[in-house]
Amino acid sequence: MREQGRYEQARKIYDDTLMFSRRELGDDHPDTLRLAHGCAINLRMLGRYHEARDLQEDTLQRYRRTLGVDHPHTLHSANHLAVDLSEIGEFDRARELHEQTLSQYRRVLGEDHPDTLRSANNLAVDMRNLGQHEQARRLQEDTLARRRRVLGEDHPYTLYSANSLSETLYLSGRYELTWQMQEDILGRYVRLLGEAHPDSLRAARNLAETLHQLGHDDRARELQENTLARYRSVLGDGHPETLRAAAHLIKILAALGLHDKAREISARLLERTN
């Protein structure tokens, strides 16, 4: 259900099951910890980043105590906690935890294991968030090449790496290359997951931003308006990803001279953030 982007439905099921597992099996039982880990991921997908961080920190401590620091479940929890830290702006702490986790993954599972590659991709995002674009690009290019070889061109994880690399290239000012990549990525996402999946929407939002940067504002507007409408339908008006799409659309509308429309969306955005 989470893989389909149905985060709220997944959260309700996980919450109910976690409550039952804690009562029947105890807080430290492996099944309880697995469910707590899943609940934390659902919270992050719903934009509830601090709640996700708190639950994942508790889960990681319990995993380390019961399974050890190198167990794959422990490393998986650490990897997701680092993502939560990044989402709330704790980039230095996120990078430190991702570097530690990636080193453990490489030692325990090997360079090309899917979990190792996920951790490498996440570390590259931390580097980018810290302004270390060249380091991020090199690690992302290596991770993307490995994912293509291990998982195939159209695997969702491969597309995620490609999309993440395109974001780094965009921030480095390589807009033409970014455009080419994002057109291909969005086409593959839509074919694989459909237009309304959150990963497809993120790819569409990125492409619209690149089109705007290149001066193709009419197409950027159409794409971003469609993307924002789908975000609202799938994730709700107040989700951080919806708000980001709205903010991007405001910039495009302003560039087109549609200031009344931009102000209308801006006022709606302010209502959601107050």
C-alpha cells in the first residue's frame, strides 16, 4: 500500500497492528520493531517529519540493544533515521549517520547490495544539502551506474537515483542536461507507476522547475498546474510536497506576468502554513 503512494491508509493499518503487537508481544519483539519502523516511514511520507524522527530514534535504539549494531534491520532503521534528520534540516547529523551506516553496509552486505546503494544515494543527498554538489554528483553517478547494473534501467530505485542526480545537476547549473534526464525519468515513472504516484509527481515537479529555468514557461505552467492538482488529490493541501509544488507554480506564474493568479495561490499557501 505504501509502495502505491497510499500513505494514510498504510498508516492506519500499521498503527493498529503496532498497538496490538506492543500489547501482545512487547516493545522489543522483532515483529513490534518491524512495525514501529514501518510506522515511522509512513509518518515521514505524510510529512510528519518530527514524529517520524522520534519514533525511528526509539526503534533504532531498541534494534541496537536487541540485535546489535551491524544487523541489517538495525542498519535499515539507521538509514531511515538519517533521512528523517535530513527532512527536518539536521544535515550535518544526517550526513554523519549516513556515512557510518554506509560503511557498515559495505562491510556487512557488500558494495552492490540494494540496501548499500540506497544508503549511498541518501548520503549523496546529504552532501547536496550541505552545498557539496561535486561530491554528491560523483557518488550519485556511481550509485546510479551500480543500480542500473544490479536492478535494471526501469527499477523504481534506479529511477529514484536518476531523479536525485538530476536535482544535483540542476543545482550545479547544468540545465540542458538536467532537462534531457528529467524528460526521460518522468516518462519512465509514468509508464511504471502512473501519473499520480508521489515519485512521478516529484519527477514532474522537477521537470517543470527546469523548464521554467530554461524559459519554457508556458509548458512549465501547464505541467506544474497538473502536478499541483494531483498532489492535492493524493497527499492533501497541507503536505510539504504539495506546498513545494505550489511555491514553484507561483514563480512560474509571476514570470508569465500572471500576478493575480500567483497572489491567489500565494494567499492559499499562506493559509496552509499558518
